[in-house]
Amino acid sequence: MGYRVVVVGATGNVGHEMLNILAERQFPVDEITALASRKSLGTEVSFGDKTLKTKDLDTFDFTGWDIALFAVGSDATKKYAPIAAKAGCYVIDNSSLYRYDADIPLIVPEVNPEDIELAVKRKIIANPNCSTAQMVVALKPLHDRARIKRVVVSTYQSVSGAGKEGIDELWDQTKSMYNPTDDKPARKFTKQIAFNVIPHIDVFMDSGETKEEWKMVAETKKIIDSSIKVTATCVRVPVFVGHSEAINIEFEEFLDEDEARDILREAPGVMVIDKREDGGYVTPVECVGDFATFISRIRQDSTIDNGLNLWCVSDNLRKGAALNAVQIAEVLGQRILKKG
């Protein structure tokens, strides 16, 4: 016996990926439905070899459904997630709305699956920010071995993290660079994204951080260990899909780079590709469509006593969003619902 599953926001990039990954991983689905706003009502989406017509989120009755994967913004989530939860349907939310709520578990299944038990109270589970998700998959096994004191991370985040509008803007601006009569000014981003990098993701805060940078700090502490100090600089780059991160880690005790490499090779969800030769590392182009978080460029940091550097790459639409949500659904089934 399988589950009755709802995908909310099925016509968006992440919603599409959720449907793809549910099918790819053969999640035990008895019945599935795709929901969207009224403007997208009736749009067809694919689920494996089936075609689904989207239904109206506004009038949908969640009673009798087991799991709802939400891939809509915080405003819509704020309205509809409590309705689904009240009807007895577990919500796995990809927005930022519930991530910092003490009563809501924030889950990366390779890192803190046991926190899923907290979901019984409110029937809502939060999916972390895309840049945080891949980083904590890399950090957790190293933290278990040598205890992390401090992390300095610089991100190189693809435009798909800003949705379809971000992808379209990069595409249109890139084409317009070769046509002097076809000017495409910045709309989704604050500056030109084609052939450029922008050190600004989300809004600025009083501290000088952007909200994206603050998210990485707060979420890492909640998911792994509140004592870890994190500082982040988040940068948008002209890449369609795939986030990259340069991560500097300071440990409480010495961890040799070879041991770190061995630990990461055995870690769930991680693929180490680390050869000290031309092309012996992973870039965003190679990670697209893959489930893994890829780690390369593992090396000692000689400027501090117990330091390592590494390069971390992942498909942000998958591990950073849809894959992690489906993995949460798998943990939910195994530990709480126990039907599939």
C-alpha cells in the first residue's frame, strides 16, 4: 500500500522536478495530483509515463491525502499549508516560511533524519535553502569526526535559484550582447547577469549581510550544531543550473586531508571527485540532473592549525530543493507514516 501525494506548485521549476524525482526514485504512490494557481489551471505536467492536469489549489480538499510537497512562495504556503496540515496531510515546504520556527523540523535526510519526529505535532516539515542543503551534507560527516568550529563559505549560485524569470533573464541578456539593437536591462536581478557576477542574493539586512547569507548561518546552526560559527558571501553567477561553494572549515582538532577525503567518500549523498590534474574536479555543468553533492579540491589550509578547504557542487533544483523534499517524504514514510 502506497501514499496519496499532492504536489503544490506543479507547473514551476521545482514542482516539475518533484514530479520527476518521485517517479525516478519509484516513491510508493497510490494516487498523485498536481495543484497550481487558477491562472495555470488545466496545464499538463508529466509524472513518469503519465500526464496530469493541474487542479485548483484554492478549492482543493486535502482530507485523506498523506503528503503534500509545497513548491510555492511563502505567501501561498502561509495560506494553504495550515489547511493541509489541519486536514491531516503532512506538508513538506520548500519556502523559507517555516525554516526558523522552533516547532518545525528543518531536515536534510543525510544529516538529521531523526528530527522528523518533531513533525507529528504540527504536520509541517521545512526544506532548507538550496545553498545550505548541499553544504551541510558535506559538513556533517566531518563535524562528527573532528567537530567544526567555524565555516567561511563563498557561493557561486546559478540563476535557476531565482526561478524561471532568472533563467529567462540570463538567456535573453546573453543573446542581446551580440545584438547592439536589442537591449535587455536587468529586471529580475539588480545588475546585468550575463557575463557578470552579482554579490547580492535576497534583500540586505541591517548587519550588511543579505538574507541569503543569513539563511546559511541560521540553517546550518539549526540542522547540525548551534555552536558552529558561519560566515557567508553569496554570489549570483551566469550559470543556468548548479550551485557551487568554496568552503573553508576550521576544526577543533586536526583532520588530515586524506582522512577527510576517505570520510566524504563514505558519506551518504556525497560523491568525491578530487584528482590534482586538469579536469579532476566537478563543475556545475556536470552535476545537472544528478542526485549527488559533489566534493572536489580537498586540501589543508596552512594558515590555521586545523583547517581544510573544499569545493562543493550540486544541482540546486534537485538536492537544493526537489530531491531533498522527496527524500524527506521517504523518511516520513519510513519513520512515521509506515505505509509504503
